[in-house]
Amino acid sequence: MRRALSDLSAAIVGTGFIARVHARALRELGVPTVAVCGRTRAAADAWAAELGGSAFDNLDSMLEAGGFDVLHVCTPNALHAEQALLALSRGVHVICEKPLAVSTVETAALLQAAERGGLVGATCYHVRGYPLVEQMRADVAAGRLGRVTAVHGRYVCDDLLSVPAGWRLDAAASGPSYVVADLGTHWLDLAEYVTGLRVVEVLADFRSFPGAGTLEDYAALLLHLEQGAVGSLVLSARAAGRKNQLLFECEGSEGGLTWDQEEPTTLLAREAAAPSLLVIKDPAANAPPARTLSRYPAGHAEGYGGAFVNVFREAYRAIGGLPHGSFPTFRDGHRGVALVEVAVASARDGGWVPVAQ
């Protein structure tokens, strides 16, 4: 049976910043948030008062009460697998923040549970929801860059210099990695999504600077991709004044692309023998797959929040049995955790480490 998005309902576990981003996106889609779960009843009550739903401080109790179709998991990494599995076991679809879990053992179990139950499992790689990311993917697929030879870039922020890092530096809550899991999974998913090439081998160097604890707050990764392409990536939580820069560059035999999440509505299309072009987000002129991700005409800014809406819309259309576009699934989340594990192993033991394909 097909169901409109407004006929579906959601619950959220988690009460922090990212939970609020999810709630705003759901509101724009017209999907009501009918229940929330927090670590404490006070936090849950305050959150529920904002949204108008029921409050719980125990996820099992919220799932037992039911009344919703989808659970949004917006909690620290180490809780993702247990909470998502609880929801799947009760026939509830899941949209989970990245990384999907802290090990591929956990992500494989999530994949199996979702597939066994015929349920939708989505991983929140929201970067796929930017219109110009879809434009880059279309340009690569159309051969405008020629053969892809390299990807490179960085994802840097100044979180450790400007805001408390909290649980992200605690391995018990974050898992075996900080910046590769928190930042790198977005960049690596973007690189594979845009190019259509999978990373096959990783060489990683991690650093934990004073005050950062045992998890890395800086990482440098060298990448080998399919078809002989190569890559490099720098990740840091100590880049002063860089609030959230995901810089992605793709090089081909005939051209290149440069896109920066901090300036998401412009894309530099580079050529060696002709003037480079500044491509703007424009639903009247971008590639057809990119047009569907824009809400407003060219010259009207849209970005981070809209990217979540775009990803959630396709996931909810799939949940409702409606025709839908692509969205990052649990399989993509499993892939991301596999890349984290390979980077951790390389940084620990030295040398190139192959990625299971």
C-alpha cells in the first residue's frame, strides 16, 4: 500500500544538535514527530514540548508504545547499533546518523535485520543532498572530465578549539576513531558517490595532539581507488576558523571539479585548454538529477538543512512505497564503517591496508 509522507510518522532518539536538525527536516517534509527519547526524562520532556510529541527516557518503552513508522537515531556512535536493532526488531524503519555503528560486525547485523524484515535502513550522509553534488556526479558520469585520475581534499573544523568535543573524544562512546568516523566518512562517501569508483586500499597517519585524549584529532589518508585512480584526504578538528569545510576536488584527463560545503551553491568546473566555469545552483540550468534537489531559483541560498530534507524525502518515499530516487542506505553505512576500520588498522600497524570489496 502506498502512503503519502504526511501519513507517515517519526520518533527521534537523542536530544542534541543533530536531533534538532532531523526534526526541522521532518517538519519541512510534513512528517510529524510523535515521540522523542532522551537520556533523562527532563531532557525528553523539554524536547517533546517543542515538538508536541510524547516523551520517554527509555527507548524500549517508546518502541513498546509504538505509533510511529520510522525511528531517527541521533545519539553517540556506540549506541547506534543497539538502538537501531531494537527498532528493526519491532518492524520500525530506521534513519541513523553516521557512522552507522562502531564496527562492521554491528553494521552487518543491521543490514541483515533490515533485509530480513523488509525494512528501509538509511544512513545520514546528508552531503549527498546538495544539488551541486548531484551535478558533479552527473558531470563525471557524462564523461565531461574524461577518465577520473585523482580525488583530493579535506574536511576540517575547529571544534576542539571553539566548542567542547564531549563524547566524540571518548572511545567508549565514539568508537575507535574521532575525525575519520565523524568527518572522513562523509568525504569518503562523497568521493565514491561522485566518481562511481570504490576505495580499494588506504594508508593512514593519525595524530592525537595534547588535550585530545586517545582518539585521533588529525588524520592524513592516501587512497587507491578502482581503475588506477588515487586520492588524498586531510581531516582535522583543530583548523582555526574553519567551521565546517568539506573541500572536494576531482581530477580527470580532460578537466576537474572543485566544491566546498561552506560555499555549497557554487561549483568550479576546471579545464586546462579553456576558461574554467563557475557553475551555480540553478534548477533551470543544472543537470536533471540536480534540479530536483533545489527548492528556490538561482541566486537564492539553500544548503545544509535542505540537504537533510532531500535525503529524508527519498528515504520516506521508499518507506511509503512510492517511486523514489537514491539515498544512502545501511549498505552505504556499512561501507563507511569498513573504511574507518581500514584507516584505523593502517594508522596502528603501518602500511597500506586493503578494503574488503
